[in-house]
Amino acid sequence: MTAPNVRVRFAPSPTGLLHVGNARTALYNWLFARRTHGVFLLRIEDTDLERSETRYEDQLIEDLRWLGLEWDEGPGQPAEATGEMGAYGPYRQSERLAVYAEHTARLLAEGKAYRCFCTQDELEAERKTAAAVNGPQIYSRRCLNLSPAEIEANIAAGKHFAVRLRIEDHPLRFHDMVRGPVEFAAEAVSDPILVRSASGVSAGVPVYNYVVTIDDALMGISHVIRGDDHISNTPKQVAIYQTFGWKVPEFAHLSTILGADRERLSKRHGATSISTFREMGYLPEALVNYLALLGWGAEDGNTETFTLNELTQAFSLERVTASPAIFDFDKLNWLNRHYLKQTDPARMAALAWPYFAGRFEHLDQATQHLLGPWFGRLLALFLPHVDHLDQLPAKAAPIFGYDLEAACANEENIAVLAADSARTVLGELGGYVRAHNGRVTPDVFKEWMNEIKAATGIKGKDLFHPVRIALTGAHSGPDFDKVLPLIEDGAELALGISSVRDRIEQFVGV
Ligand code: GLU
């Protein structure tokens, strides 16, 4: 598929953390650009000075890079590209205020916009009157035909004014690549405010619908791909394009993301921000793969695992669905496990290390180095049992989290340990441990267990569960063959892990 001159943008407001909905928007834009050999640009929409924060901008830039969605133009990219309508940059709206002011002056001079001196109270009264008779909530246009003298007198009297677009009465239409043709009556739009009245906190600030349109037009945006929460804004933007005589781009409004209860996805449902997923130990390739499937599906209707590269080949906006997407944490976990399995051990170790860092930071460099192979074995043993990496420390509790008191206080353990057979087995085991010098290898251990079984006639669960509790704190868990060497080597590496011998002696001594 080729479409010449595709230029798309991701235009986040740095007023909070990048969440899955916006990340999906970024991804679809990125994929569409890559698929069509177009340009993907990042624009920071920070005109809301009260709520915009640099730390959110920094975070979202980090998150996009982490996901692998690098932009061709925008903050952090050296080239200030230019197009037919002049320079495309700057790409931060707070640096473009002069551009907006210039356009406002032009609209006012051409009579395509007008100053509105109505106060909040007056507008509120108008709304109430309309509501009382069930009339449409449209502005009365009281200020449309003020004479130049009246305008001048108002300004001289220090009255504040907003700037409104004058909309001619015709339907506002646009094409949506996800929904098809969309039409709104001009009345749905009224004469929208372009620049807020200078009386409020946001004194004289141009509004979102206005600046987004100016920027999209001047930046040569061919396709506006964004969340469907903006669909009701689109007719206003179309009216602005038409007023300036600019070509209206194609739109693609992406469906809302819902939780399993079909309510809009929110923190209530679990993690929603990219940085939280990252902290939890989801891999970027899993998240990207999952986000791609939130509203898009492969042509074969079947394939669900896609790398970013494969997505670039397979993605098309035509296959994006208009119905809401349900965020399925189980599926995301499944994909994460899929990619964890494929990750090479060196990368895996680097990714998992921070979750154990507190345990290792007291060690000198040389010991940390020695730790590598041991840590690799630890991961090999426990990774298959986690959905995301922050679950590792709890899963690795048999090695790290050995806690005699907690083990003895656990109700399931109490039930196991209450049996006479348990006392017998542990008493025997204590004897073997005391008589033994050096490491407890799996072979030595197996021999003890066989001998205890032969001597006492106790077998199966009755034999193994109490021993497992004494060794790892839980009656079930991974194979002794794997756990024992990890415990013994960990104890030798001075990781604050007690040896098999210490554990059993301590336990039996209780
Ligand atoms: N700054 C807007 C937002 O974050 C951008 C919307 C758009 O893409 O037009 O919702």
C-alpha cells in the first residue's frame, strides 16, 4: 500500500501519564506512517498551562521510546522540516502562540471571526432560556453585528472579549476511515469560541479545537488518527479548515477502550499507564503487540503474535473496528509470557535484576559478577511461573524469602506439621543433617529421603510436604533437584540466604 505524502501526528497533552488509550493512538499512527512510508510526528499540546508539566512530557517521551515508537519530526529531533505552508515546527504548542495570534488577526480582519463581549452570566442566562423551551443550545450571535464603533467603545471600556468563528449554516461533513461518512448539523457547533475571553484564568488562550486545526494544517497532516472522544470536536475543526480554505484531512477515530465490565477503562480495572506496566515488568514488545490488537485484527483472523516489524507489514486502518475494545489483562499476560519465553538470557537477567537489586546492592562488583550464572538459573526456574517480572521476588521466595516464623504460622503448613508422621520425618532428617559435613547435594538429599522412607514407612505427601516446608517455607514448589543447588550456591555467595543445613537445623530445633 502506498499513499504519497502521508503525514500523521501523535499530539498528546502533557497533563498526566501516557495511558493505554493514547499509546494505542500513537502506535496506530506510527504503524500507518511506516506502512505507507510516510512521516510520523510528535506534537506536544501544552496550551493548558495550568495542567501541563514538563515531567509528563519527559515521561511520555521516555514511554514512546521504550515502546519503540520513534518519531521523525518533533521534540528531540534535530531537523526542523518545512513544507508548502512554511516551517512545520516548532512542535510544542506553547512555542507557537504567535502563529495562532497571527491567524486570529487574519480571521478578524476578514470578518470570518468576531469579538464576543458576552459575559459568562449572560451566556448562562441564554442557555437557561433555551433550555426552558427545549431550544437548541446555540449562541444567539448577539455580538456578530456589532459596529466598529461599538467594538472600539467596548475595548476602550476595558471589556473582555472572546473570539468566535462565524459559521455559515451548512452541514459539516468529514470522512472517517473507521466509521465512513460523518455529518453534523452546523447547529451542533454553534459559533465556536476560538480564543477564550481574557477575563478568566486562561486569559486570551486559543482553544484546543482552534490550535489543533491550525497545527494540523500547517504541519501538512494528511490523516488525523485519534481517540473517538474527539469525534464531537471534529465538526468544529472541519468548520475551521473550511474558513481558512484549507484541505480537510482524512480522519480515523479509534474506539473507546473498556474494562471487562464494559465501563471506560480506568485505574479501577488495574494498571492503565505505560510507565506502570513497565514498572510491573511487562516487555515493550508484549504491550505493543497487545495494543495493536485493541481494535485491529490480522487479515487471517487468527494470528495474534506480532513483532513491531511484523505489524508494520500487516497493519491497515481499513481493518480497524469501530466497536469498543475490551482490555483483557489475561490476554496481555499471555502475550507477555510468550515474549518472556523468547527473551535471551542476558537481556532477561538485565531486565529482572532491578526487582532483586535490594538483595544484591551490598555485594562488591566481583561477587555481583559471580552471581550472574546463579541468577540465570534462578530465572530459568521461576520465570515460567510469572506473568510479569515484578512477581518474581514472591515466586522466588523458596530461595530468598525463607522465614521460619512465617512458615510455622501458615495455616496450611500447621495442618501438615501437626501430623505425627511429620514430626517423625523431620526428626529423622535432623539426624542426617547433623551427621553430615559439607554441601547437601541433590544426590545426598535423595539418599536421606530414601532411607527415611525405608526406616519409617512414611511416603508420598506425608514424607515430602513437611520436608519441603522446612526447606522452603511452603509445602509445594519447584523440584528439589533444582531448588537445593540454588539454595546451597546462594548461601555460599553470601546473599543472605541460609543453607539447607541451617534451614533444617533451625526448623527441627523449633
Ligand atoms: N491533545 C489532544 C489529546 O491529548 C489531542 C487530540 C488530537 O489528536 O487531536 O487528547
